[in-house]
Amino acid sequence: MRSKWCRAFPGLPEQVAHARHFIAALLHEQGPVEDAVLVVSELATNAVRHTLSGSAGGWFLVVIGLGDDLVRIEVVDQGGDRVPRLCDSTGQEEGGRGLRMIAACAKDWGVKTWPEGRTVWADLAREGV
Ligand SMILES: Nc1ncnc2c1ncn2[C@@H]1O[C@H](COP(=O)(O)OP(=O)(O)OP(=O)(O)O)[C@@H](O)[C@H]1O
Ligand SMILES: [Mg+2]
């Protein structure tokens, strides 16, 4: 990575918009802004909805790494009982689309587990930017 940027946000639903603005400003004219905004939106929403980041006093971190060929977007959450999982596309129920959208637009994505939380990350290509 040529450079790395990081910001912490309170674990509140309205902070997801701030995370979008943060990444859009950083990638302005030098990255895949629309895809990055989508990815950070879904990951931050998941952190707030599905992990302890969304409980009182919780927080999540957005980390953006700029490489020559890719942008790595990471959202660090505070963990909990649930585990990120890709839902299959045959289900009729609402929800379960966020990680599938990320898998569709990212070169690669994954999950790192820490003692007190997780990082869900996605790499986007910078080609053509
Ligand atoms: N950071 C996370 N930590 C723990 N579990 C997670 C995390 N992100 C997602 N999950 C789990 O993986 C499931 C799938 O996530 P996904 O974002 O695809 O769907 P969703 O959040 O349930 O619905 P949607 O994103 O379509 O509104 C979630 O329902 C949740 O159980
Ligand atoms: Mg989701």
C-alpha cells in the first residue's frame, strides 16, 4: 500500500453516511468512488446492525489503503455472536444482499477475526481511474 487512512466512527446508523463521505472525499479523482461508497456503506451498516459496535458506546473503524492497482477498504467492528456469511441468492427473504453485492464488485474480500472483533475487507481495482 502506498498510503493508509483510518477514522473511527461512533456505532450509530447515521454515522454510516459520514463513513461514505469520508471515503468519497479521500478517493476523489483517484479511486473507484461509487463502488467504494457502496462497499463502505454495506460494511459499516453491518458493523452497526450485527455487532457490538452498535451497542451503547460502540464504535467502528474505517481503514482505506491506497495501492498502485487497488484500494483496500476495511471496516473493523467490535464482534459479538454473529459471523459474517454470504447468503445464497435463492432465498426469498429480505436482506442478505450486502455481502453479495460486495463479492460482486470486489476483486477479493474476506474476514479477519481478532480477540475482540473482526475486520471485513474488500479490494477494489483502481484500473481506469
Ligand atoms: N461484521 C459482521 N459481523 C458479524 N456478522 C455479520 C457481519 N456482517 C454481516 N454479518 C452476518 O452476515 C449476514 C449477511 O450479511 P449481509 O450484509 O449480506 O446481509 P444483511 O446485513 O443481513 O442484509 P442487507 O445487507 O441485505 O441489508 C448478516 O445477516 C449477519 O448475520
Ligand atoms: Mg448487510
